[in-house]
Amino acid sequence: MADKIATRQSYGKALVELGAVHQDIVVLDADLSGSTMTKEFAKVYPERFFNAGIAEANMYGMAAGLAISGKTVFASTFAIFAAGRAFEIIRNSIGYTGANVKICATHAGLTVGEDGASHQAIEDLALMRTIPGMTVLNPADDVSARKLLKAAADMQGPVYVRLGRAAVPVIYEEETDVQIGKALTLREGKDYTIIATGILVSQAADAAEQLAGEGIDVRVIDMHTLKPMDEEAVVKAAMETKGIVTVEEHSVIGGLGAAVAQICCAKAPAKVSFVGIRDTFGESGKPDELLEKYGLTAAHIADAVRAMQ
Amino acid sequence: MDKKALQEKAALIRQHIIREVYHAGSGHPGGSLSATDIMTVLYFNEMNIDGHNPLDPNRDKFVLSKGHASPVLYACLAEAGFFPKEDLVTFRKLDSCLQGHPSMLKLCGVEMSTGSLGQGFSAAVGMALANRLDGKTSRVYAMLGDGELQEGIVWEASMAASHYGLDNLCVIVDHNGLQIDGWNCDVMGVMPIAEKFRAFGWNVLELDGHDIDAILARLAEARQHKGTPTVLVAETHKGKGVSFMEDQAGWHGKAPNREQAEQAMAELGGVL
């Protein structure tokens, strides 16, 4: 059994490492530093950490001002308050200005768990994708989260990074080359392709394993960068396999599935089916129970592939 | 610049505002004219800025949080040498650097893209924080409308500026009493403004926003004040300087026709 680490823990660790390299990094939080793990940075670099209080709109406005003044700003809260509540501030003050702000949003998706629907952001990727110039990242595990965060710090401009609350399996070796905009292929396959993003990538890999036992050869792609998306990987999957199943812990409206379908429609027509949250809100429950109830487990993904036959 | 020169500069800026809005056929003259005297003093006396060295790392910064008053900002920047005055007539036209609301990526000299109310203030707080982190003595100024105070983010930003003791930040509230739908007190009461900022821990200075001496004096006081941010609550008149625009909500976001523009220019001592 692989180690399990929540990507927000990876974030806390990465920030401390990045803080030593980038003297211009400033970190903001909105009274959730113990949950988003920015407290780790605050402990080591208290002079470069600012709590904005429970005021997400102003936090992202201040982040813009700091970034425009030359800082590399990491500003964190839960995804629902970042992408949701502060959407228009992020759009106008960070997106429109191209400010160098990394919006690192934790507690995304249903796996927030017991807090329930009010705290489960299932539309954040859709919202952030629509902002011109916004890079949108959704790492699958600890290794890719840390590597993508480093890449985000090294690039200029706004980046949205989706991070999870629940511990998820570590699927990559420390040596794995992870680059923004370049999808990772976990497994080659010639029959069908599963394109997954975020914490469900490991479920997708498990589904492919089950299907291999049935003689169905499935390619598994980790689309950690929602924008700019690796179009080449999508087009290849569309042309080389008989169908694509997209997998995301997000609404099927406007997220990974919609982006993949858009590429297929324009460049390589293919059969695409969508594993994600239907047009509904979540509810309280344990992360595993929620993934089961809302159809987001390896078994559900395998069923979606079988249904393509 | 002395008082007389500043008054002459303010008159020129008011003429630019009328020209810009007239040629664009749209825009916001009322709140531009109310802010003109304060902006003139900021750009031609108070702030350390240079139109020929606009990216000087030690410059003071001004954020027009009430971004719809872009005509007065553009007029000040043009007069200060940031871009040619002839370009003012391109305001709001396709491919112009002079967007309807200020865009920092389109025009050098605009320190922050604004237009969505309250956000410029919030960014100014971040800029003041950055100056302090970098050990800079330069200052950050932000101008807000009084209707803008209805935005929740304004009070989030006020709390933060006070919490972090940003005495390098000076906010000016252009208190002309009017917003698009009418008087503030009828739309959504914002009074008492001074008491609200005092309660948030700010150094509050009140003044007549059309009295050059008072503006000079209050800005000097703000510079001397240490420990907390300063807000200047400036009593102004919307449409100031153009008789038929003064204190009229209808001139918040409307361009004059040719006849009206000519009359306005005559009152301001210029020609269209």
C-alpha cells in the first residue's frame, strides 16, 4: 500500500522550501492557515506571512497589490471561498492585471467530507478556467503537487492550484518529471483512455488495473494542468483509442470533461463519457462514502469504460 | 507648484475631462470634476512621480479606486508627461490606451487596473504593505468615491490597513454625496464617514475638497502622521466647475452634446 498524503500537506512543505529559494515570496491566508498548511511557512518566515482575517475578497485584492509591487504571492483559503466568493476580485485584480499571484485553494471537491455542501467546491475549476491567462493546476499526489507548486513559483503570472483535504496515495516517484502543460501518462493502452485529474487519478489507475484483468487495455493520463491543456495528449488518445472517459472530483459542467470534449470536437472527434459530479450539490459524509455515493470510485470509472464497448 | 499654478492646472484638467468625454460620447464627467482639485494637488505637488521615468522603483503610487473617474486620471497623467495630450481624444475608442476604466497593462502610469469598486483600495493596501516590506519610504495614495463605501471589501481593506498600521497609505474619499441612482442617503446611507473610519482605527482628516490650501495642508499632515493610515474625507461637488453639471446625479455617467460641451468649456475658460 502506497503512502497517503493530502496535497495540502505537500503545499505546506513546498512553501517552506520555496520560501528559502525565493526571497520575494509572501504568503497570505484568511484565518485558515492551520488547515491550508500555510502555518508551516508562517512559522519559518513570520515576517513574510500576513493573515488577512476572514476577508477573502480583500485578501486577493491585497495579493494583487503585493504582486504588482514585485512580490510572488501565495494566497490561500478553501477553494469555495477563493474561486467562489472572491471570483470577481481574482478576475479583475489578478487576472486582468496578470498579477503574479498563486491562488492555492485547499479543501476542494466532495472530499472536504463532513463539512458538507457549503464547503465543497465542485465548480472552482470551471470558474478559474474562464479567466483569460489563468493557469489552472490540479495535482494528483504529493510528488506532483510539490513539483507543480515549484513550477508555479518559477513562472510569472496568475496560477490557480487546486489542493485537497483528504490523504491520497502517492503515485509518482520523486524523480518524475512534472511540467505545467504536459500531461503524465501513468499507463499505456490501446483500447480506451481514461483522462483523470486531481485526487481521482489514483482511482483511475485502479480502474485500469481491474479492466486489464478483463482483457481491456486502458491508457491512463493524469491531466494535472487544466489550462493550458495538453491538447496533443488528448488528440492522440482520441485517435489511437476507441473512446475517452474523463474523471474529475468536480462538476461535469465546465471542468476537465468539458475541456477534453471541446478539444475532441474541434480536432479529433471521439466518443467521450464523463465521470464527475452531476448537476447537484454534495452533502456531509466521510470522503470515501461521498466518492461512492456520487459515483467517483475506481469501480464507477471501470463501469464507464465498460459502457463504451 | 504654488496655489495659483495649481488652480490653473486644475482648470486645464477640467477642460481635458470635458474634451475626453465629449469626443468619446460616453464616460463619467461628474465624479471626475469633483475629484479634480485633489488629484491636481496629488500629481503636481504631493507625489514623487516623474512622467519621463514612470517606473522609478522609489516613486509614490496613486490608485484610482473609483475607476470610472478615468478622465481625470488620464488628464493628470497627460499633463504630467506620461503620454501625449493629443491622445486624450482617443478615450474609450477601439485600440486606445485610454480604456473606459483604467488598465495598467494598457497605459504606463496607471498603477492598478480598476473599475470594479473597492478593489483598488484593497490593492493599495497590498502596495503599502510591499513598500514597508522593502523598506521603502515611498507612499501609496488611493481615491475612493463615497458611493464606493457601500462595497464590503472597502471595510475589509480598512480593517487590514489599520491592523497592519500602514501609515504610508493615504486614502481620499471624494465625498460628493451622489451616485448613479441619486443621493447616497436615498440609495444606501454611508454616513457618518469620518466616524466609521475612526472606529476602524484610522487617522481621519476632513476638508473642503475644492480648497487648494486645505488639500495641501491635510496631505502634509497625513505625511507626518505615524502609526495608522490616514483618510481624507473631502467634501466635494459632483460636476464641480460646470454650472449645469454641479450636484446633478444625471451627470454621473453621461457625455455632453456639442452645445453643452461648448458651454462647459466656456465656463472653464477654454475652447472645445
